[in-house]
Amino acid sequence: MQAGSYNIALGYNAMGVGNASSATGYNIGIGIDAGKNITSGRFNIILGGEAGDAITTGTSNVAIGHASLGAEDAHGKNTAVGHGTLQAQDAGADAYNVAVGYSAGNAVTTGVENVLIGGLSGDALTTGAGNTVLGYQALSAEDAHGRNTAIGFNALLVQDAGADGYNTAVGYQAGLAINTGVRNSILGYAGKALTTGSENVAIGYLTMNAGTTGGKNVAVGTEALTANLLGSRNVAVGQESLKAFVAGGSDNTYNTAVGFAAGLAVTNGTNNTLIGGLAGDALTEGSNNIVIGQAGAASAVDVDNEVNLYNGSVVARFQGSASSWTFVSDKRDKSDIEDLELGVDFINKLQPRKFKWNHRHTDNDKGKEASGFIAQEVQEILDKENANYTGIVDTNDPEKYQLAQGNIIPILVNAIKELSEEIKELKKK
């Protein structure tokens, strides 16, 4: 045992060769050859045979475990706990590396500012820097690049990017197969098959779990976008949203599905926007569709270029190059059918107006001229005619009356028919 001023040495040749016993170093060296070459290094704690045995002037290192921090000489501020941890490190400056676990970071040479916790975690790193790794064999193949965060068993297991990866993978086998993909954010047992795909966000159990090369996708929720292989620029938010989507090609597919099981059955369609729980869940291969509303559906499983708005009872639909919306009008959905009695007399009571907009809540369109009806004036007529069933005026919001001009069309048809009959009678005379 040798002990200089404020040094403690215990074990054969511990802090021996460097004559540490004459230094005021506050060093502790326990184990055969532990810290044997320390000269002016200070504040080192070394425990284990051949641990820190190359340190000379390095300071503030902690090396616990056989051969841990076994090559570092002149630099410090490292923490190595476990057999063979940071065994090869020989940085050109204080490295601030932390390695805890069997052979964690055992190949690091000049890499700095890494945190490696777990058996064999980051065990291929050499010059990579700024990595945070927690879990058995997490980030186990990356060597020369950094800025990655891998937390979980086998997280980013095979990554070996050609540049700093900026990948974040948190969860059991998260990002397991990523090798050259970069800037991915993965949370949960997710992104397991990604290889070269980049800039993906996958959050939730089995999200984006089949994708390999697709990029710029966002998947949030259990099994969201789970089957996607090559498609890019898709957004799936909600459990099982776009679950079956596979995208046979590598083209940008631009699907957006938000809501539980939204777009559940879509396999190859592109440019679809599906919003609401179960929205468009029966679509398979249609493209350029919009479906909005809980349980809203398209007109067919493979339709293209269709807009559907569903309010829980009826669908408003706009399809292809059509110039107007369509609404449900099926006889099977109606009862107590009678002829409409309103016609010319009702139309004659309506007063079209010219006006300028002056919204109470905004200055948008202030002073802009327009034409139409005044809801309150039409409502007075409806009240007198006992015709509120027409739904022409909506007074549900007492602060903002609304008017459905399209609901006047059946009355206009009646008026035309009445005038047509009058014309026929006049012609007879």
C-alpha cells in the first residue's frame, strides 16, 4: 500500500509506477495496477484491477471495474463503472463520458459527452459524441457519429449512420433496425423495421412497425400506420389509424388520418384526408378523398376525388367536378310524405335585399356590398305561414341567425309550376 499526501492506494502496484505517493492528489486507487501511472492527476477514484492504469495527469475520473478506463491518460471528468467500460478511451480533451454496465462504451476512443448505461450499451462507439444510451445493447452498432438518444432494450440496436443521427428511440426495441436513417423520433415498441427511413415520428405500441425506407411520416397511437412499408409524408393520429396502409411504391403518399381507426382499411390510396373516429374506415384504395365526421364514409371503397361531411345523421357530398353538393334524399329515409303547399304567395312575401357587410365580431369584409335576404325578415314570414319546418332560417344561436337559401328551392319549384298553370290558362283564353 502506498499513500502520498491525501492519496489512498491499496493493492499490488496501485498508484505505484507514477510515484503517486509524493503527489497531493486526493486520489484513491484500489486493485492490482489500479491507477499505477498517475503522476499529477488529482481527484481520481479507481477501483479494480488494471482500472485507470494509463492515467497520468487526468483528473476527476471515476473508474470502477476491471480494466475500466484503461487507456485514458491525460484527460478527465469521466465516469466508468463496470468491467471494461470506456476501456479504449484516449480523448484529446476532458471527455465527460459516463459508461455504466458490462463493457458499456468499451470501444470509445475520442468520443465525448456520451452517457452509456447498460450492458454492452454503445459498445461500438469510437468517436461518436453526444449520445445518450440506456438499456442492454442499446445503440450497439453506431461507431463514429452522435447526437442520438436510445433508451430501452435493443433500442437503435443496429444504427450505423453516415452522419450524426439525431435519432431518438425510447422503448423496447424501439428503432431496432434503423441503420442509416436519421432524425427519427420513436417512442414505444415502434419503428421496429425502419432501416433507411428518416424524419419519422412514431409514438405508441406497434406504430410504424413494418416501414423500412419511408420518411417524414407521423404515426401516433397503438398500431397507427403499422403496415406502411415505403410510403412517405403520411400522418396517422389515433389508435389503428391507417393501420392497413402499405403503399406499394416509394412515392410520397400524403395521407392524413386523425381519429380512432380513421382510414383503417386504406391500403394504397394517396392524398386522402380522413378526420374523425372511424372516418373513412372502409376505404381501401381511393385517392384524393376527404371524409370528415365520426363514422363518416365515402360512397365506395375505391372512390376517388370525393368530399364527404357527416354530422351523425346525414352526409353532404361533393364528387369529382360537380358544381354543387349532394345531400341524402332517399325515400326510404322519409315518412308522412305530403305535397308542399307553399308557392307563389310565399315567394311574393320574400324581400331580396342589397346591403353592405358590417360584422359585429370582425372587420373582415367590412363595407363589402352583397345581396340576399335578411334572416329576421324571412323568419317573420315563416312564423306567419307556420312554415318553420322548411328549415330556411336557423335560430339555434340567438346571437347569429343563419339562412339556408337552398331550402327555398322546393318552394320556387312550386311557384314556377303555379305560374306555368296560369300561363297555360291564359293561352287557352
